[in-house]
Amino acid sequence: MALLMEHQFREVLEDQQVDTESFLEAVSHLPPFFDCLGSKVFAPIKADIAGNVSKIKAVYSSDPGRYTTLQRILQAEKETHGSEWPKVGATLALMWLKRGLRFIQIMLQSLADRERDEKNPDLIRVNATKAYEAALKKYHGWLVQKLFTAALYAAPYRSDFLKALSKGQEVEEEDCLEQIRQFLVNFTAIVDAIYVMFTAMNAELDYKA
């Protein structure tokens, strides 16, 4: 569980604002999460998250005093890019990033809630499938959907996945699930706040990758 607990997300600020610096620090450590799923099909999501984090970091680093929250970045880009917004810059990067984060959040919550496939109770296929269908599937074309469906059927055993999250350490399942629940408190609040922000600013786009 070290993969998650070593770099926890901070609480959402007042008025559901998300502090940019602490968000980027925490989220930059999440791409290895997809290595724990085993299949190389998840490599594009891993790369996508890392790439989008880098794009947001570049904007933030250009003027940290101005871009203290994610909301301020979006508002500034909206004013700067006009009709091209939101399909530009850090706004577009954050739009795709939040979908990858939602995948992680839904999958971990499903595990924490002990949702299982009765026919294959030791696999995490049902958890990963739920997350993919809710967070990513509608943004993927037919071929990509087929690739992910195949990858989900090759999802690892729950014990192997939890061991990978713990960086190879042997841990009790209930201890892992309790740590996942702790991680999810702030992480879920952050992801929810980003989704609310995109809805409030009419910044969501539904085109397929």
C-alpha cells in the first residue's frame, strides 16, 4: 500500500478549490498504479497521466504565484484562448487527467467495498471493469474498447494486486483495504472537486480519443 500512502492528497481548500502545487506533487506519483494491473494495455493510460501532469506542471511553473489553484489555471486559459478554450493547454490536459484519476478512484472504492465476482472472487476483474466502464469507456473508440476488454479479463488476482500496491511486501488484505479507504478520503474529494469545476465552467468535452 506504500504506493498510495507515501504520497497522499491534501484536503480540498475552501470553496472547493484545489491547491495546484500539492495536487501536482501527489498525482505525479500515481502512474505506477497501472503497472500493478499487469497488462501492457494499461501503459497508454499510465503515459497519458504522466504526460498530462507534465503539461499542467509547465503552465503552473510559468507563474506559480498566479496559478495557485487549478481553478485559476482554467479561468486564466479561458480568458487567454477565447473560442479555442477548453480544447487547449492545461485545461485539456486536466480534462483527460481527471478521467484517469476517476478510473483509479472507482476501482479502489470497489475494492474497499469488497465488490467481487461470485464466479471469480479472487480476481479484480469486476472492480477494474466497473471503473473502466464508468470513467473511460465512452471516450474510447471501438478498437480501444476491445483492447481494454481483453486486458480486463487478464486482470491479476486480488492478492497479487494488493501486494504490488504494497511494493512487494506481504500484507494482510484487511490492512490494505483499510489503507485504501484512508487514501480515498482526500483523493475522492479532489477528483470530485475537479469534475464539479469542469461542469461549472462548461469545460467538459465528449469527443473520443
